[in-house]
Amino acid sequence: MADTTWTHVVFQSEDRDVQGEYNNATGLFTCKDAGTYQLNTTVRVDGIVANKIYYLNVEHNGSQTAGDLIGSPVVLNYYCHQVSVCIYLTVGQTLNVAVYHNQGVTKTYYNDGRRTCLSIVKVT
């Protein structure tokens, strides 16, 4: 993740994707069946610098929808952001997860499928 740049998170493995809606090369979920979806995500980043920000955001069709911001007054070995949102999608609309920070250096999100994960479930 480059400093002061929004970076799309790519969750590289899938447990189940019956309709093939998630692209694990780009990190983009494209709706194939209109309805209300519950999105839950956690993204871990190591080495949070004091007095800087780190932001996790869910984007709906490329626009910010829901997010979580941390501005830690102390150095943290790691931080796991979590965001949950229910959103109505029509066919062809997209969701993706993006992160931003101003830590002063390039960071890497922890992508192990447990501490950094994504769940999108159609609820209605």
C-alpha cells in the first residue's frame, strides 16, 4: 500500500462463490442477482505509526460507502480494521474494499485469509 494512496484490497482465496461474483485477481465483487447483501471485512496492517491515520473503506460502484478510521496516539505492532455494511445491489453493481494511510512509508496488508478476510452474503 503506497503512502497517501487508496489501495484496493485483493482477497486472494475463496471458500465459496457459487455465482462467480468475486474476482480474486482484482478484488471486485460484481452483483449477478439483485438484493440486499451483508458485507463484512477485516484487514490487518502491521506497524502502525503514532499520530498518523489508517482508513478502511467499502466502495459501492467506486464511491465510498462505509468505513473505519484509526488515528493512533501510540505505535501499534498491528491493527485489524473491521467494517460491516448492509447494502442493496442491482445486477452489475460492484463492491470492493480499499485502504488508505499516511504512515510515511509503503505498507503491506496481512493477507492470510484469517486476519484479512471478506464475507459477502445475500440476505434478501
